[in-house]
Amino acid sequence: MRSDDAQMPPGVPAPGSTPSAPTAHPPPGSFPPVTRKEIFAWCCFDFANSSFTTVLVSVVFVATFTNVLAPAESADSLWGLAIFIAQLVVVVLSPFLGAWADIFAAKKKLLFCSYITCVVFTASLWFFGPGAWQMAMACFIIAYIAFSLGENFTASFLPELATPANIGRISGYGWSFGYLGGLASLGLCFPLIGGGFTAGNLASLQLTNLVVAVFFAITAIPTFVFLHERALPRPDRPAAGALFVGIWAQVFGTLRKMALNNGLRTAFGSFFLYMCGVCVIITYSTPFAIKALGMQGKELILLFLIIQVTSAIGAFLFGFVQDKVGSIRTLQITLVIWTLVVIAASMVCTGTQFMILGNLAGLVIGATQAASRALVAQLAPESQHAEYFGLWALFGKLAGGCGPLLFGLLIGGPEDYPFALCVTTVFFLAGLVWLSIGAEDLAAQTKRVAETGRA
């Protein structure tokens, strides 16, 4: 890829802007064209923050919380509640902070604040044992809020870094880098897991939180050195309270507009459904492997190390598939695979069977999210990037809270996992059906935006 392939098109506003007040931009030539170094720096944040979602959300801390810290009779539902609370806060804050970032040209500054907050509260989890599970849950919620807001801020740079021709590849690069970061951080934690997810190994399990905090802190540095903030602050800066009320009024206006637009209704409605399923898999795979299949310690970590490799490969390869067949067809392919994988997962009995299915899921998990992110960028007219990415964040975070909360409420014991997984299949099937029914409207809108710049 040449460096000029990803040059920011003239007039593209920074994500986070409101449609009624265009973002102020530096004069032409104030910034050099987007280079490979800047794209690499953007990918570095995916590499860094994946240590949090892999080690804490998907593998080690979730296992520690549900097996050691929280009361056994309510551990799974408490974990789902923690995820739901964090995502609900993110849903409320995201539109306001997105607009704030645009008005004050502060995407990079807010990304830095979210990064520092996540690092600090991740490190704080080192201190809490079974007698302080409430504090551990609270600190995790704060760290997860910061992590999720950081995901929004880093995604908002994508339209500035990519063109319609390479957006699938660049989005895929970010996800594949993320899985490599998850692989590296999980590898660093591997020696600490040998004693299993038990009270006797708690000191080592707590140390993994410090490993993640340091890993995240160091590997995200290139992002803040090389990634540019291209917007300028606006001269009209409303008070914070007026901005919050105004932004939420705009959000409801955008939702009404979405309800009248077949393409948008299909894109975000199906996205919410299948992301409920994806988020369930991310947050409950480890409890399922431990409680239903009896996997422990290094066996489980080895499994997830392998899955990180297949996830990175899948995200990278599907980026090229997406540029070849389009985001819609790519999503349809991944959702068919997801449906089959989750149906099979409800019937597995051994760790070997789970490993096979886990690797199949790994091939499509990053591809699903990368294709979704790219589709939003393709649907958004130049003057409405903020509006569309705001909807993407809104529905993604709602799914990230609702899916795990429902799944956790269905789990009373290990014997309930097969039924809960069958319910999860409905999310993927419903998302696939809705996406397929509205595929023509979606394709027509992406073509119209590419040709005319208007929805």
C-alpha cells in the first residue's frame, strides 16, 4: 500500500462533529498526507488495548471474578451486570464526548484520558481479594468504561486515515493487530496461570492485572506520538450542560431519521442483534469452558493463545475478502459461520471439541467487527461521519450490555449453558435475516454515498 492510498479526502470532517455545525479544519497542507507510519500508529492502539479485553474481559479476570472473587451462587449474573453497567454508562456519555471532542478538537486528548484511566484502574485490580469483590467489580467497571470510550475515539480516526478503496484493509489491519496484542499480553500472563483459577493461585492471578496495565501503557505510546489531530477548535463553544442536552436531542433526532431510512434501519438493527451474540461469546467463553467443560489453567490459556492467532489471521484475510466482495456479503458469510459455531457449542462435551469451535469462531470474530466498522464508514456521507459513528457506538455498546446481561440471567449453573447458547444463536440468525432482507437497500445507499456524497 502506497502512503498516498490512505490520504484524507479534502473536506472530510473529524468524527464527533454535529451536522448543524461543521468542524473547523486546518488549511490545506497544514498536515502531510496520511502515511504508513500514522496508520501503524493507529493500529498500535488496537494492539495495546486488546490486552485489556483479552486478559480481563475474555480470559483471566473473568475467570478470577466468577470462580474466586464473587459469591458462587451469583457470580455469572454479577459478571453480566458489571458488563451491562459499564456499557450503559458508555451509551450515555459517548454522544456528548464525541461532540466535545469535535468542538474542542480533542479526539486525541480524550483518547489519552481514556487510556490513562483504563491503565490506572486495571492496575488497581491487583489489590482486591474475595473479601472485596464489590471494590474489584467497581474498579473493573470504571476500567471497562474507559476502555470502551477509547474504542470509540480510536474508531473515529478511521475515515481520516482510509479511502473507500482501502477502508476494509485498514480496518482489518487494526483488528488483526489487536489480536496480536491479545496474543502477546496473554503470553506474558501464561506463567502466572499454572496454578489454575483457584483461591490458592490468587496472588499470581492478581499480578496479571499489573502485567496488562504495563503492557497497555507502553505499547500505546506510538499512537500518541504519530497520530494527528486534524481538526481545529470551533470558535462557538457551548456550555457543557447545554451541549449535553443538545447532543441527546440530536441523538433522538438521528434515531427518528434512522427509523425512516431502510438502509440505516437494516445496518444498525442487524448490527445490534448480531453484536449481542458476539459480546456474549467474548464475555462468557471462559466461564463456559471452566464450569461446563472443566478446563483449567494452562490448558485454557493455550486454547485462547491459539484462538488469538486464528483471530488475527481471520481479521487480516477477511479485510481482503471485504474489499473484493463488499462489507455486506462479508458480514453474511461471517454470520452463517457464527450461527453454525454457536449451535455446535451448545452440544460440545470436551475441551478438544471446544478448541475446534473456538478456532472457527476466532476466524470470524475480528472480521465481523471490522466489516461492521467499515460498512458504517461507507454508509456515512462526508458531512455526517459523526452522526453515523455515533449510532455505531450507541448500538454496539447497547449490545455489549444487553447480550451478556441476558445470558448471565439465564445461567443458574453449568447445566444451563446449552440452553443459553441456543438463545444466543437467535441473535446471530435474526441479525443475518434482517441484514439479508435489507441488503439491496444497504447496497444502494453505499453506492449513492460513494457516487454523490449524499445518503
